[in-house]
Amino acid sequence: MENRVEFLRKQRNLSQEEFAKAIRVSRQTVSAIENGKYNPSLELAFTISDFFGEPIEKIFLHQRGGSK
């Protein structure tokens, strides 16, 4: 699953550490989400959505028909 987390975080001039503290996860978790190595739980996805004020489906992009 692709996502726009890194783009949205950088758009707000936040470091991974600052963003991680704001959503109460580790910097490593933020890095893994941004690199597509970890899909967040639904609860964390909602937290990220609320933080950025964007609908989940505009942050996490599901690729239809692919193996991703």
C-alpha cells in the first residue's frame, strides 16, 4: 500500500521524531510507514488522518489489482 505520510509530514516541516511524538509512536514506526514496510493499524491510520486533517483514503492509497 502506498501512502502520502512523508509528503504530508514534510509539507508541515516536521521531523520524523516530531511527528512520531505527536501521534505517540516511535520514530522507527514513522520511518517504516513512510517506506511502505509497515501498514499501520486502523486505529493508527485514523490518528494520522486526524493529525493531517485528511481522509484516510487520501493518505493511504490502495492499489487495485496489484500485489501491493
